[in-house]
Amino acid sequence: MPDDHAMDEAQRTPLFALHESLKARMAPFAGWALPIQYPSGILREHAAAREAAALFDVSHMGQAFLRPKSGKLKGAMLALETLAPVSVAGLAEGRQRYGLFTSPEGGILDDFMFANLGDALFIVVNAARREHDFGHLRAHLSDACELEELTDRALIALQGPKAEAAMMALGARVGEMRFMDVAETALAGVPCLVSRSGYTGEDGFEISLPADRAEGVAEALLEQPGVAPAGLGARDSLRLEAGLCLYGSDIDETTSPVEAGLPWAIQKIRRRGGAREGGFPGAERILEELESGPARLRVGLLPEGRAPMRAPTPVFASEDAAEPIGTVVSGAFGPTLGGPMAMAYVPTDHATPGTRLYGEVRGKRLPAQVASLPFVPHQYKR
Amino acid sequence: MTKYTEEHEWLDLDGDIVTVGITEHAAEQLGDIVFIELPEIGDEVAAGAEVSTIESVKAASDISAPIDGEIVEVNDKIVENPALVNEDPTGAGWFFRMKIADAGALDEFMDEDEYKAFIE
């Protein structure tokens, strides 16, 4: 049941009235009133993203421009590299990349997306970490950068194989865009900042646009063939099938990027021997783990039975082992997978795909196999 | 005679056999159901004991035995196809049948009107 007090306190996105008119079941999430699901239900919303197109309101996420004080973007890019173990300066104009803020201990403070717009970086962070992240950027980068928080913009994700056609039918020039391209284009007559990306494993777009025009654009998209609204419930089952991390569940200050299986996010140029090696918080631990391997790893788990293994299901090496070796951090039923799926942290010597482990669910040790991620193949347009 | 519990179960009494399922309200609140675990036939269960588990796409919840009794029949169809509970919670989506010693024990539960008032 929704917490009434938290709902009263929750901030409303520019699409709140639209959610109500679509009879969404609303709940507080990271301080925002958001749709959990619409009357069609999570399974149908999930299927829409995989087979047609699903529209998500992700306006709760924090959006900002990071501008160089010098006038040269390179200054802002190199400044951001002091907080994140990624190659920012190597990102071409019109491209987007996944990034991580790390702590001095090598944990993850947040994950985020950043794009090179030529004269500024466009940054999108998690709603629950918005204040932290923007405070963090101001505290450390103020000498080199100006941070402009975009509080008057909405963010809409349109995900699925029919997303491109829906966008183009409304005049958006996205046909030439590849995965992680970013461009300014008009959608239904409204100037938008569009990236070909998302968090479902499908081809699709994230659309940043003026808050006061968001409802009209969302309605126009929902009128396109195959486009259905989808809530946080489907967003979670989609991202888990795609093997993507949810900050606060799968990654946090206690997990390093290498343990989390995110070494691909750390480009060679920031690693040992690279031209811009280290120079980010926690570099000592993270660079060492990249070379020697971490003690534990985030892995996929496929329960052999039908029972979902939800967080924090303890994971054991055998049916009768006394102590758990790890814990499930995300677990649910995968609608496209057609069965339960989970992600867990386990010691590296138990992390090989095919290894049989046991999750304890309601007092019973149930077998599950370590599986490669993603559970459902990505369909990005590369 | 159909009775209702505060845990959103419906109880249908026929002789000394009670059929147990979840209400339409409960099925709607749970959302799409994807996994169900049922008790074993022959289980002697006490009122309040957790005898069945429902997992929806959102969360797990338990079904407890409404009264003391013995499980005499379970609906395997909902194990194979949990969506049946969403489609027809008060019919084809029943959970289990139990034999009870004291039919009078059902008197304490709500009738339909009381249950309707309860969920409002």
C-alpha cells in the first residue's frame, strides 16, 4: 500500500496529471510521485518495451549542464575525470557515455550518463543521488566548471523496436542516430535533446524537453502505433533482464566498479599504463582490482525452480553449508525470460557461469546457476 | 455461504469442506502473479499458519490458513498458470480446500457487505 504521508510530500513530475488521467497506480519513489504501473499491468508494459514501444516518465532524474569556466570544454572534461574513473576527455561531440562517481575507498557514489554537447557536458544522475551528486560536483569542480541544474525540464524514455518509427512520425530526425548518440531535434514541434539510449536493453531514446511542453509530447507519442505507457515496475524487470545495475541495490558505496562487473566503463586510458592513468577517488584500489581481480563479483543467478529469489536472499555454496557466501541484490521474475532471475555478489571462485549455488527462500535451499549477463540480449542499434 | 478474512481471502463453505482463494481486490493489488506455492494434501494446518506463497511481479506475500483443518485438495492449475488467479480469482483461481472440524469457526469472518466496507 502506498505510504500516504510520503505521497503527500512527494514532488510531482511534469507528467503527473497525465499519469492520473491514465489511471496509473502512483507511489513515492526517491521523493517523487511516480507511476508503478498502469491498469494494463507490469507484464504487458514489459512486453510493450520488448515487442513494440513503452513510454516511461523519468523526469525525477537529475539533469544538469556542466560548463567550462575557461570557455574550452576540455577543461570541464578533465575536471570531471578527477571524480570519475572514465575517459571524459575522449568522448566525441554528439556522443554519450556511462560514468561512475567513486569514493576515496573505491566504492561507487552514483552512476550517471554524460554527453558531449560541444560547449557543455549534459549530465543525468539518479533521483535519489541528485542532491549528493550536484553538491559533489560543485564542491570539487567549481574552479573549472559552472553547474547548471535543469529543474524546469522533463525526461521521457521511449523504449522498444517501434520507438524509432514513433519518433520519426513526429518529425524527430533520429534515423541516423546510433546507440549513445546525442542530438538536438524537434519532436512534435518541441525542441528536445535526444539520446539514443535507455535502461531496458532495447533500442530507444531518452528525451529531455521543457517541462511545460512535456505532456503534449508524451500524449503525441502515446498516439503512435504500438506505444504504451509503462511504470517503474516494468522498468525494473526490464533493466534486470538486461543485467543493468540499480544504484542503491546492486551498486553503492560498499561495492567497487570492478566487483560490480563494470570494468568496461573504465577506459584503458585511465588504467595503469594509460596516458591519463588514475587521478580519480579510490584509484589505488580500483586499478589494483582491474589487474589482480576482485575478491567478489556481481553475477547473474538463474534459479532452477520457479520461485523468485528476491533481495536479500542469502546465497550458499552448498545445500548444507553453514555460512552464506553472498547475497542477492536484485531478484524478480523475468517476463521475457519466462522465469525467475537474480543478481548477487559471490566470491570470485564461485562466479563462473554454470556454478551451482543455493539461495535460501522461506527456509529452503533452492538451487540456482551462475549465469552470464544479460539474461535477455541487448537490442541496441550500434 | 462465502466469508471473507482481513487477509483478503474468500472462504466458501460446503458441508465440512472450505474452499480458499484470494479476493478480486487482493488479486488486483498484487498485480500480475507469476509464482504460487501450495500446501501438500494431508497437511494438518492451524489457523494463522502460512500455507501458501504468492509472488507477483512486484512482491511476495503469504496466504495463511484461516482456521484449523486438513488440506484435502489443492489447485495445481494455478501453479502451472499463476495468471489464472488474476483472471478469475473467485472461480478457476481457487487455492486449496480444507476439511474443518468446526464450521462455526467461520462465523467470526466478514460477509460480503462487511468485506466491501472493509476494503473501502
